[in-house]
Amino acid sequence: MSGGMKRRAALALSRFLQYWSARAVQEQPLIHETALILQSARVSPEASVGRYSYVRGGALIDAGRIGAFCSIGPHVLIGGDDHPLDAVSTHPFWYARDGLTLPRQDSAAAGWRQPKEAPVIGNDVWIGAGAQVLRGAVVEDGAVIGAGAIVTGRVAAYGIAVGMPAKVVRYRFDAETRERLLQSRWWEKEAEEIARLRPLFADPQAFLAALEKDARNEDADAAEGTGLETAAKKGEAV
């Protein structure tokens, strides 16, 4: 076999393995069926990814919960393990359940546990390329994490955080608009309703006005229905 043929065969094999690896990750039970995990991204079976979120290639999600409509950039690290600094060794061979590189021969309980909770990523969060979200961190709804940032704590809703450690440098919207967006919880609505509102996403005020009008109409319909039911009951009682 010539060198060119070998290279083509190796490329075909690599693509085949990447496809089936991504397919296996996509079918993990904690990954929503509408989420998209691109090739070469890795998601731990213990991590969850919400509906319509996507994870770009090279990202590694070791632990944590990711909400709906999140955009996870390439080579992002979420929930990487801490290591014990005051033990004989920082290597996980002595506390990992499987011993990692030095397999365990016993089923004894681990002598050390992760001291921080897995990170929580809200809904409609964008995490830029190469950013890290460490254990114990919370990224609230609508926040943006700049490329290369390291998140160690809490990032407020709709904040834009950059740097190491990440700090909020500004907010995407004014306080009133942020609160209205949070109250709308648009990411929980049915796909058909979100698709209907799609043309308004470029204009937050028009989008919110449409949602709030829908809510008023629903309240009016509910009140009318209650009134009719009450009248019917009164009629039956006469």
C-alpha cells in the first residue's frame, strides 16, 4: 500500500471512530435528545446537558449540570477534578474508584472525595473557547464567559465575565430587562412557541412585549373560563 493510500485509510478510520464516539456520547441518558455533542467533545456519563444546547469539539465536561440553549465553545473544560494537596500523593491512583493507572484489587471506600460540588451552568449561557468552569462554580442564566476565562465562583445572570479568575465586566442588558427575561423563562417553552417567536429574538424589547401580551391573553382567557364555570354552577343551583 502506497503512502497516500495509507494516509487516506488512516483518515477514514479516524473519521469513523470520531463519528461513533460522538454517537455514543449523544445517546448518554443525561444528555437531552435535542442537544448536539460535536465530534471530539467528551461528556462524562455523570454530567447532564439540557435541551437544544450544543458542545463544540475538543470540549471536556467532567462533571456538572448544563441547562437549555447553552453554547459551549471548543476546548472548554467544565468540572475538572480537584486533587488532594495535603495527602502523600496528588495522583488519583489511591482514591479513585478504579485506581486509574494502578488498578485497585479491592472494593474499599475511597479515602478522599471531591471537596466541591460539580459546577452548575444555567440556561442560555455562552462559554467561549478554551474557558474553564471549575468545581463549585455557578454560572447563572444568560451569562457569557469570555474565551480563556477561568470561572471559580458565581457569575450573575446576564453578566459577561472575563479573566483569571473570571470577573463580570458588564451586563448584557439593564436591570429591568434582565429581570423580565428571567421571569419569562422562555427556554422552558414548547419548541413550537419558541419557533414562532424566533423573528423577535434580535429585539429583546419586542420579544418581551410579545411574551407579556401572550401572558395577559392567557390570564384573560383563564379568568373568562372561571367566570363561565362559576355562572354555570350558579345556574345549576337555582
